[in-house]
Amino acid sequence: MSQIFSKHIPASMLLIFMLAGCAGTHQDLSRDVAQMETSLQALVDPFHGDVGIYAKNLKSGQEIAINADVLFPTASMIKVPILLTLFQKIQNGDIDYDSTFIWSADLVNYSDDGILSSFKDSSSISLTKIISLMITYSDNLASLWCQQLSGGGLEINRWLDANGFSQTRMNSRTPDRQDDWESYGWGQTTPREMAGLLTLIHENKAVSPWASEEMYRYLTRIYWDDEALSAIPRTIQAASKQGAVDASRSEVVLVNAPRGDYVFCVITKNQEDESWAEDNAGFVLLREVSQILWESWGREAPKH
């Protein structure tokens, strides 16, 4: 508003115009979120299985929650809590970040055809490369090794509890969690908590600013980019972790978008479609949810 125009308007009227503008913006935001919720619910209602979605615009504070506090399997998303607890060990000085370890197949006692399985016994590998295998390629052998190095399931669950994540838990190879393992597999979480873990790292509040910086960089280098990440332009940075087992597909993503950062997590369970093709119902859902969020929160607004 120009100074000339404002001179001819009483201060009380200026205040009214300003409040009206703020109210209009708030109404627009509320309307946008309502439309997004309607679109997302339209994906959830016909889905043959259970779906949980949590999304938050970190700039505006807008939230969308559909079964966001229901427990779901983590599948490979449990590697985020493993990463966090491992970096706590590094930060505490219990493990040297520049360490080199010697690989042996009997270290983790797990049959897998991941990258680490091609290593010869007595091969040396740096800790940073083990972490990269766990996060970037979701190598299960590397992940189980990192789970050991972090102190195991009990230590991971203690970290989660101490940092306010009461629903997310490591189940596999963890004492007294056999029943949970049978129900949820490797780990369990809620969409809200898993998104919260990624947000904590993004805000440099996880372990330490240095640790958060390092962890975030690992999480932006993801090989598996066919689902939620495929709906986000290649020029946009995103931190993420994916998970999949027969009856569950999941992904947590934090997008550094032009219009402001946003985070979301989508998890399914009890899926009827247990196929592994790209048209699996869970994979399709991940792509469609990501597309809706990108179009609403991520893409730059058209110039008028």
C-alpha cells in the first residue's frame, strides 16, 4: 500500500484491511487443506487394506492426518531409528566415525542377496560405507550390522523413548518383543512419528547439529526412487526412506520444495495386493499421494 493512499485512510480502517487480508489467506489455506484431504481420502476409501497418512507443511504448519496415529509395520523404514541411535553412539565417542571394520558373513547371521553379501570374508569396509549401504541401497545385511553397532534393539528403543517417540519400536532381535515381531515384523511405527523422526533430523535437533547434517545427507541419496520420489521433480532435493514387505508398502519423505519444506509418511498394512510389480496397489498409492502433495504444497505457484 502506497504512502499516498495510506495518508487518506484512517488507522482503524488500515487495521481492518490488514486483518481481512490475513483472514482471507487463512481461509485460502484452510480451503486448500480441505481439498487435499478430500483427494487423499478418495484414494484411501477404495483401497483394499489399511492406510495411514500424515503430512505437514513445515512453513505454514498445516497438517493432514488420516489414521496417522495407528500402528503399522515399518519394514525398512526402521533403518531411520537405527541411523539415529548409531549416530548417538558416534556423537558420544563410543564409535569413531572414521572407523574401518572387517566383514564376516557370520556377523549378522542372515541370508540375503544384498550388496554386502558379495563381499569376501575378511574384507575391510569403512563405517560410512556401511551406513551408505543401509540407507541408500537399503541393504539388510548392512542394516543388521548397524543395528548391532548401535547397541541393538533395546538401545534403539531407549533412544526413541527418551526422544519422545513412544510408538516407534525395534522388534527384530530385541528381547521381549517376539509378539510385536510376529505382528509387525522388523519394527513398528505410526505415520506421524515416522514423519517426526525425519523432521527432527531436518531441523538439526537429532543427536546434534553435526549428526543431523550428516544423517540428512545420507537420506537425500536414495537409490529406490520409483514411488513417492518419482512424483517430485529431479531438481528438487528430498530426504526419504522406503519400506516394503508383502502386505505393506511405506515411504517417509521430506521435500525441500520451492514454496516451503513439507514432510509426509504413507504406510499400508493388510494389503490384498501382494504383488511386486510397479502397478502394485501400495506402490500406486505412494505415487498418487506424493503427486497430490507436490501439486498443492511443492510446485511454484503460477505467475499472474
